[in-house]
Amino acid sequence: MINLSLDNISYTIKKKVILKQLDFDLSSDNFILMTGQNGSGKSTLLKILSGLLKPDSFYLSYAQDISVKKNWSVSKNYLRGTFCYLHQTPYLFSGTVFDNIAYGLKQHLFSKRRLKWCEINHKVNAALKMIDLQHLSDRPSHALSGGEKQRVAIARSWVIEPDFILLDEPFANMDKQSRLSTYETINQLKEDNIGIIITSHDPHNGELKFNRHFHLHQGNMIEKFIPE
Amino acid sequence: MDDLSTATSQAFVLLLTGNAELWEIIAISFSVSFRAILFSAPLAILIAFFLASFQFPMRRFLIALFNTAMSIPAVVVGLTLYLLLSRAGPLGDLKLLFTQEAMILGQMLLCFPLLVALSYAALQSLDRRAWETAITLGAHPIRAFFSVLKEAHFGLMAAVIAGFGRIIAEVGSSMMIGGNILHHTRNIPTAIALETSKGSFAQGIALGIVLLIMALALNLFLSYIQGRGELSL
């Protein structure tokens, strides 16, 4: 299990303060709901956590060695290898569903971590089975529905085995059936001990068993109590 | 009218009977322009990627500069290179004037701004999520760059084909710095200009037909790779 401590995360854009010196810790057994009004900085924070957006200030330390604080330039690659970010409307590359899920597995062609074709095939098929979309393996990505795209994007993140998956408004514009399937997929991630942060406006009616709740308001973040 | 039809039929005879001189001119033309596009496209696409993806000082100025340079006349490029490469010029020692290498240089300068501007348009219209998705899925920035190029390949192909179209048909620069020397630097446009000035239209028309067929073939190829439209009225 991974424990991280994040300190002094600030982000300003065009003189507007989006995030104000946030301090919090994360653990890969966390299942976090992140709420806040539109423009409160939820997506910004997720992008910073996943190493996609450079903050004004940032310090990261691991729980094993909490005294050593690493700045952004040192932490960026670690964050990119630890967190996987999913956009509100996921971007699927041109090609088939299989190609998309295999994308992250083909990124180490020239290193010792390179996977054999049969291993990639095996992992992608396992991911397709998890999201129950084996029958769409050869379908072009542009021919999928919104809900299917979201589930393919989740499976694509799952196969690369990140410690955390960050989902930005995954249920926006989804019909009820797609929403139920996506809940099921996310709960599956949790069973695989992947830390999850979800930004959402929806109440979810208890389908997702969050164990922490962060709320962003005017650049500050508070942790809310989650009743049993 | 009779002259035109006679010249056209003679042009087809020249083409179909494999006139060596004619086909040599065609070969030189394609060889020079292919090399010019091959050497300039990678750097142009890289610059377009940086212009489309990152904020840095002078970015807007550079975009305006490349857009302006798209319309630079070929003769101005030819004249500038002529002055630079001529014996008295600063690059005279290279002895490049009236060589295919000089023609390639001229054509590279001509197509480069067009390649940058059109590639920039293709890459800028691409969703930023493509880059972020590649990075968050563990791609090294260089691989993410190639993934983004793959996503924009229709637009980039169109840019390369437009660049090729610009240089294969340009006459000003090739004439001035190539010198229109038979067997060496005579390409399709300079040959057409020469034959027309001599009143020998058949070869000019034959070469014009080759240019038109090539343009049609390239556009058919582009249409093919772009696939069929999916909207229905």
C-alpha cells in the first residue's frame, strides 16, 4: 500500500487563485469523493496530482520517509507513474478498442519492462472481461457510446496497474444503464486495491462506497465526515 | 484550335512512346521535390507541434511570420538564394549554384512555411486530451508526440501534399538557381517555360499533363486515406 503526503499545493491562473496551499495525505486504500462547485479547481487538482499540470508550489513526501519533501520537478515523473487521470469525456485514440486498452502496455518497447505480445493480449482480454465488453474488442473507438468509452478508458487505465486512478466527472451525461455499468467497473477497481478519486456532483445513492470526502471551496479544501 | 489539338496529340505520343528526354525531366522534377519535402517536413512538423502545444515568448509572432512566408514569391526565394550562392556571394565557395542541391534548398525554403502553417492548423485543432491521455498512460513525451501526430495524420498528410504541390509546380526559384540545364537541373516547370518560349508546345503540354495526373493521383490518395464521410443528409 502506498501512502503519500502532499503539501503546499497552490495554483494560480491569470491572477485568480484556484488552489490555496492545500495539504493532505493519500493512501492507495482511499476511495475519495471530491466535490465542489464548477470552477472550484477539482479538475485542476486531479491534473496536478497526475503530473499533467505544473502547480505554483508543490511538495510530495512518501509516508516511509516523511521528512524528505520532494518538489515538483523531482516528483513529476513519480506522479505520472503513480496516478492515472481520466478526462470527463475520455479521449480514445483512433483504432480499435483493443488498440486503446493495449496503448499503455506498449510504452516500454525499448526497456526491460517490455511485455511480450501474448502478455499484452492476455492483459487486454482480462480488462475487456472486467468491463464486460469482450464483444467490442475489434470495434473502432469512434463507434462506441459515451458509457462504453468511459468503461474502455477505465479498463485502459486499469491494465497499466497504477496506484491511483483519478476520474473527473465520470458520470456526466450518462444514462442510467451506463451509469450502473460504470459503478460496477469502479467498484471492481476498488477490489483490486487501487486508490480512487472521483469528482462528481451526483449523490450516487450509495452505489459507490467512498471512505473519504474532500470538498473544494474558494481554493481551500476541507475533508468532510462520511457517515457509516 | 488545330494547333492545340495537334500539339496535344503529339504530347500523348511523346508520353506513351517513352521519350527519354521527357521522362528524364519528369524524373529530375520528382527527385528534387521529393527530397525537398522529405528534408523539410520533419522539422516543419516539429516546429508546428511546439507552436500548437506550448506557450513561449514570440510564439504569436512566429505563427504570423510563417503565415506571411507562405505567400512569398518563388522568384524572391530564387533571387535571394542566387545572391547567396553566386560566386561573389557569401556561400559561393560551396559551388551549389545551378545544381540539384541548390534547387532542393530553394524548394525547401518555399514549402517550409506552408508545411509549418498547415501542420500547425492540423495540430492545433487536435484535442489537447490526446497528449494528456498519452502521458497519463505512461508514454514518454517522445512517444506521446508520435501518438499525437498519428491522431492528426489526415491534416498532416494534407499539409505535406499541399507543400509538395507548391514546389513541384514552381518555376521561379528552380529557373534562377537551377539554371534549367538539360540532364541536370531541368525540371517540369522550367521545361514547360522553355518549350513554350520556343513555340514547341507538344512537350510543354505533355509535361503539363504529367503535373495534372500527379495532382489528381495525390488528391485521390488523400481522399482514400481520409476515408468516407459518415454524415448523411
